[in-house]
Amino acid sequence: MEKDLNKTNQVEISESQAQAGCASCPAHNAANLQKLGVDMENWDFVVALAGNPNTGKSTVFNALTGLHQHTGNWPGKTVTRAEGGFDYGENRYKLVDLPGTYSLLATSLDEEIARDFILFGQPDVTVVVVDAARLERNLNLVLQVLEITNRVVICLNLVDEAERHNISVDDRRLARDLGVPVVPTVARYDEGLEELLAAISEVASGKTQATPYHVKYTHPKLDQAVSKLVSQIQEAFPQVPNARWVALRLLDGDERIIKAVEKGDLGELTYTVENLDGLGVDTVALKSGFRL
Ligand SMILES: Nc1nc2c(ncn2[C@@H]2O[C@H](COP(=O)(O)OP(=O)(O)O)[C@@H](O)[C@H]2O)c(=O)[nH]1
Ligand SMILES: [Mg+2]
């Protein structure tokens, strides 16, 4: 009991420090996670597992969680979700397997679920499992995840398959180029998983701080529009950690994000569209997709 109390105190301190930008504190949003069906009581960190289909995501999930897992549905959806946990070092990690997707543009229910989890749950770490033999195709999702969060570990899986096809991936170079840790693995044979756990814990605890690569958009008008919108979003939604990504999605006319702005779902917000006007956010432009 006493231990539980200590733990509660710890979480409270962590959350307030997290708001102040403490690098070693949990980044997840417990209230939003609850809405997304994830209870963080008794867990220190939440880790999301993302990746294209058939990259070995479930194999990684099973290897890390063993028997400590269960499946259910995503709240309000008929899509299955596997959830499990593991201990590493001093901490308890909850692992959530996201649907396998090629992108996060929310054009399918699976993509919407994966994106909403990363965007609103703000997992402490998002592990993106990629197929070493099909890296180019897989990087599309990686780059989209990097637009949303810095807290990423790349699990470069199927290294054995890649080798069979005479493909060798320079994982250090990849880590340098992407600006986040990259861990080569052969999940089917449990190779590299210790290193994967170490990388996850370093990102979760803030020991590793990434400077992720962001795709550069060179059109000056787009640049201008993005910066204008970024400052408006930051002013209206100071808690949103990825204003640039939100700006890009708004400019693309993304209905879900426009609605999230209007409803105030973008991070624990209570603003409505009426008082957004007062805050100077150009909602008409948002609604029309902000034509350039
Ligand atoms: N050769 C090899 N096969 C793997 C590896 N990881 C997973 N697999 C196999 O790839 C197939 C798809 O894996 P699965 O975990 O279901 O992929 P998911 O669709 O991403 O969840 C299964 O037959 C796995 O046994 C790996 O590192 N090497
Ligand atoms: Mg799977």
C-alpha cells in the first residue's frame, strides 16, 4: 500500500515536471490514453508498436511481452488490439500493438487508429518495426511518425531475410540520417531484442534525445503558410507538441485534424471553435484547407 502511494506521488511529480519539459519524465497523456482504452495505473511508460504489415510486428510484440498480453478491441471499433507488458530495469512498460499500416494519413480505419494513438496518447516511445529488405517502402511510415513525435526507436527487422537477398543496411548511417536510434533485429530468432529493450528504455527515460529528420518542403509559399499556422497553433494550443505536423495536416485539408482543432481534442483542450476566433486562429482558412 505504501508502495502504491509512493507511486502515485511519483506520477504526479512526473506529470508536472513533464509539462515543464523534464526530459526524463513520462511523456504520455494518461487522460487521453484512458479515452483510447489504455489504463496506465501500475505502468511507468507506454510504448506503441507501429509498422507496415508483415514486418514482424507481432513477433516483436510476442517476444517482448511473452505471456503477459491480452487482446481486445479498440474502443468503439471492431479492430483488434493486442496489449501487453514487460519489466525492464526498474520500470514497467505497457506495450500496445498498433494496426499494421503503410501510412498515417488516416485514409483507413487502421491508419486512423494508429495515428490517433501516437498523436493523442503521446506514447513515451513509438517503436517502428521496418523490413530491412524493403527499407524504402517502409521509410514512408517512419518519416510520418517522425513528424509527430521525437520519441522513436527504429526496429530494423528481418535482417536475415535482407541478407538472403544480398541487402545489407548500414544501421549506423540510417540512425544518423534519421536522427533516432536504429536497432537491427531478427525477431523470429530473438536476435537484437536486448538491444531493442535498451534503446526503448533510453528513449523512455529521456537519456537518448533525438533530433529527427523532417522532410523539407521547399516551396516558399508553403513555408510561409506553415510558419504562420504553426505560431497560431502554438498560441491556441500550447500543449500540442507537434504544431508543425498539425499545420501540415490542416493545410492538406485533413478533416479529422480540422475537427480535432474545432472540438479542442488536440491535447487536453477546452477551447471551442467560437473562442478560437478570439485566439486569432484562422478557422475559415482551416476549414477550406487553406488554399495556397
Ligand atoms: N526470417 C525472419 N522472419 C521473421 C522475422 N520476424 C518475423 N518473421 C516472420 O514474418 C512473418 C510475419 O510476422 P508477423 O510478426 O506476423 O508480422 P506483422 O504482420 O508485422 O505482425 C511470420 O512468419 C514471422 O515468423 C525475422 O526477423 N526474420
Ligand atoms: Mg501482426
